[in-house]
Amino acid sequence: MIRRVFLTICVLLALSSAAVAFDSGTALTVSASQETVTLRAGFSRKINITTLPSCVEVGIDCGMPEMCGIDPCTCGSADSWGVCSCNGLKDAMPDICARSEDENIAGVSVENGTLKIRALTAGRTTVTVTAALPHYGDGFATISVTVLPLGVGLYLVCALAAAIVCAAALLAVRAIRRKRGN
Ligand SMILES: [Zn+2]
Ligand SMILES: [Zn+2]
């Protein structure tokens, strides 16, 4: 009796895991052109995000669920996923979104498959990119972001540039005065 219950549970578990595997499909592969980024506060960097596959061709259903099951299609015009394609096929592009673990250190935005990281304050954070495509399981990529403080070096360069501009202005004023004096 116990053995039979045990076997039934095993069969049920195997069936449910097979169903889950079928539903979520193969996971999308997501890659970023850079996996580690070091930026000074106040600067930003654009990173290309690519997915494999980059798009899928999906059916445009006839919208008549009473005739066609749509998924699975029963009216005989199925796409390669078994979904109705009575109204043709269309390219589905991945839906990409990004999230920064610490929004105070780095801010993120995504536009046309390009991730933009804005360095805000010194520290370390992780940016997680998620991509979704019909019939595929969501794919992820992580990017380690290090934000450096605006640095003494940069202040010195700014101070030096300001000093040069001031000196040049003073010299010009003097030269003009001298000319007027003559
Ligand atoms: Zn149809
Ligand atoms: Zn159909």
C-alpha cells in the first residue's frame, strides 16, 4: 500500500515537472557588451544588450476562439509553436528591462536594446537585466557597477583650467590697457 502511494507520488511529480518544463520553454540567453563597469560619479555609459534568439516569428491569430483554439490552433493554420496564424506572422522582439540594486549609486534606463547606466554616488551596485520573449523562459544578465567619487585629480584639472582662463583674461586686459596708454 505504502509502496503504491509512493509510486503514485513519483509519477505525479514527474508529470508536473514535465509540464512546467514544457510551459516555460527554453530560457532566453541574455548578454551584455560589458559585465563590469567602472564610472566616475556624474558620468554615464551605454551598454548593448543582446538576446539569443533575438526575435521570434509568432502567428497572428484569427481571434475566433469558438472556431480555433488559438493555442493550440484547431483551425489548421498554426505557427511553429502550435498557435493560430490565420492572420499571418509577425516578429516578436524581446522585452528588456533593467533594475539597479541601489538606485542611489547608479540609475538605469533601457531604450531600443541599449542599457544606459548613470553613475550617481560612489559605491558598488548590481544591475540586473531581464529579457522576455514569447514561448521562451525569461533570461537574465547581471552587470557589476562600481561608481568612483569625482576624484581630487579631476578637481585639480578644473582648478588649473580656471586659473589658465583667469591668467589669460588678466593678460588680455593688461595688453588692452597698455595699448590705450600708448
Ligand atoms: Zn483561425
Ligand atoms: Zn487557428
